[in-house]
Amino acid sequence: MFTQHAPRPLAASGLAASGAAAGGLKSGPPRLSLYTHPPDGEASVDELEAFALDRLQVLRAVEDAQLRGRGDDDVRRRIDAALERHLPSHSGRGGGAAARQAAAERRKDTVSHFVLRLAFSRSEDLRTWFVRQETALLRHRFRAADAADRAALLAAAHVPATPLPPAERDARLGPAAAAFYGAHEPVYAVAFERVPALVARAQAVVRAGVAYVAAADVAALAEAAFRDALAAALALCARALPQLGEDERLLPVLLSLGRQSARAEYQPTGAAGALTADAVAPLAAAAFPPCMRHLHAQLVHDRHLRHAGRLQLGLFLKAAGLPLADAMVFWRRAFAGLTDDQFQKAYAYNVRHSYGQEGRRANYTPYSCHRIITASPPGPGDHHGCPFRHHAPDRLRAALHADRLPDADVREIADLARAGHCQVACTRHLEARLAQRRQQPPPPDPAPVPPVTSPNQYLDLLLTDGRGARAEPAAAVLAGAP
């Protein structure tokens, strides 16, 4: 794609700007980096792109592992496999060739982070996605690191924590410490005023003004420092991007990398075809995800939907293929109790606005799962949000039984939702519905269905075989709707 093979100074590529907001953090050790300082030296555009693509594969694997992993061990296994393949980091002990290999790996790790930092600073969605995955990657690496690397990272993040091996821990705190922290887990001694939340939640033992904190909890302090510094750096990157407008070598790479983050901004495929106002109701019963099916059902039942719900459902229908003319018909029928004049004054403008025909004429995109889950929760009389996040357990189980899912699937999905794994629960729900249509049990390996990250993705996958390839026409799915 690119033919620029000549090396160029990394500072001239814009990577220096991407490290301008390091937030006072000092440089971390080679294997656990806070990416405080941009890299120096030279690199070709081809090399920058190759490094960044490898790191993007790792970040995607981090997200997939968290969405699809069955337990902590499976999550670690998935991320480790991606790191070993795309972004290995060996110790370099022994010198010679091993040390040179380790140095090359550290350079790739640093360069790839800063290239993606530039690429993912272009929009709020991209920045949010990048910060979330990089923080999760740091958490994974911290848990896998040895004591020396952990201590060095905590010092770099200004977290004054002293590691205590299990033997010393038990000597200070007594035999009950093994039951509280785990038989083989080290703890960290931290001034208790630095961790008031952990003390308040009884997640730390306090002795003589010192809080003894589990490794996972003390890592959260470093993660918070990293997350805040990275968010600030990305905001500065966004302001620096116009300076790269004349760089015909690097800018296409950055734009391409940003577009490849399918998890951050899912692009509907139009699997439903040309959607009409008459087809919305049968399609809702046959293929809508739970959040949109709930909104549609409440709209039909109440003949009313508050603004947040109308926006969530309306943008979903727009992305599913409902033209503006049919959207006006759909919403006018939904508010059948209003006169034409009342509908025009209260609702018609907002419908046209969501299609970019009023106001700033912006092309509004459908909500992602992340946005729906993290937005303001529904209050009394509201119906927006995610059922796996916002519905009470009994209400969720009743909805799952109404879908005629097997009891085992209902229990698994409800347990995932209760544990906070909303998108995993939604993905399992999609798998169960696909198996229901195929009249066979879900496969033991969940890989055939990509993790659900958008209601429109759920719709597209249910109208296909779960992988994006057409399994049967949408009309056939509608014909089989209950």
C-alpha cells in the first residue's frame, strides 16, 4: 500500500506530539512501560504501519478476550497468545542476541503505542476505545510481571507500595492472611491514607497506619495514573493532528488504522435490506436485539416513548435501513393518539434532525453497546438502556424465558449479566437464538459469533449465519417470527 521505505526521524513523524501530555509520570521499566516519552531514532513509514497493525491485533484480542473469555484463566490465555504472536516481550537476560532481541521488542512496543495514539485521537469514540484497551493490556502485563518489574512500574506511577512475599506477609499479619489474600499471593504495604476506598470496603488489612493491599488492587492505582495521563495525551494529540495534514506519507496510515477499529465504530451491513415502516414490527419480533425489542414493545404498548428511548431506537432503525420517509410514517403511527399538528410540533423535527435534515445536518450514527451501557441509566418511565445492565434479575429472566430459550441458556445469560458482563451476555443470547433457528445446541466454542458491540451488529448477525455471510433471506427470518 505504501512505498515509503526511507527512514525518517520519529520526532518528525508527529510521535513527539503524541507524548506531549505525559502528566508528570516518569518513564517506566522496559517491560512495563507507562509510555511517558515518545521514541527517538528513525523508522520508515512501512515500519510504523507494520508495528501499529501488530499492536492493533493485540488490542483487539484484549477486547475479545474480555468479552468472550470463560473465566480469568481463559482471558489470560487468549491475551498471552496474541502478545506472543504480535508483540512479544522477552527478558533479554544473558546478553548477546537475547539482549538485542529484547531491545528490538521494546522499541516496537513503544513505537506501536505512539503511532496508535495518533491514529486513535481523531474522535471521542476512538479515544475511549484506545484508553480502555491499553489500560486492560497494562493490567494484564502487570499481573504477569515479576516482582522487580511490578515495583519499578509502581514507582514510575508514583505509587509508594512495598511488595511483601507471602512468608513475610504471614509473619506480619498472621496465618489468617493466607485466607484473606490467597496462599501464594504477595501483598503491598501502602500508607493507608492512599487507599481510603479499599479500607472503607474492607479490602485491605490495616496495621499501624499501613494498609496491606492485594496485587490486583495496588495495580489499579497505577492503572488510574496511566489512564488519566493517556487520556490527557490523546486530547493533545487531537489538537496536534492538523499539523500532519500536509504529511502525505504518515496521514494515510493513521486514517487507515483508525478505520480498522471495527469494535469502536461498527458499520451496519444493511443485512435487513430496504426496511419499510410496515416491516419494522415483524423484524422486531424476529431479529431485534433485546434492547431494541424492548423499546419497540414499550412504544407499541404505551403509544409513547421518552426522548432517550426515541433516539436510541430511531438511530438503530435508521442504520438498519429505514429511510426518512418511512421513519416519519413509523413514528406517526406510533403516536396515533396525537393530531397531525401535535405530531409535527412535538416529534417530526426530531425525526428529521436525526436523519441530518435539520439543524447542523449532521449524520448521526447509531449507538454502540458501550455508549448504551455507560450512558445515563433509565429512570421511572424510561425504557432506554441495556436489559443486561439495567433490568432487575427477575425481569431479565422473564424476558429470556419469553424468548423460549433453554433453561441452561437462561441461567448462563442471567449469571453473566449479574456479574456485569453485559456484552458477553448479549453475545450468548445471540448464539442461543441462532442455535434456536438452526434447531441445534450452541457450539461449545463461542468463536463462530463475533462479540456483540452494537445493536445493529446483533441484527446483522442474526439475519446471517452469525459470521456476516447471508444464511437465509431476511424475509425467511420474518416468516419464522413468533
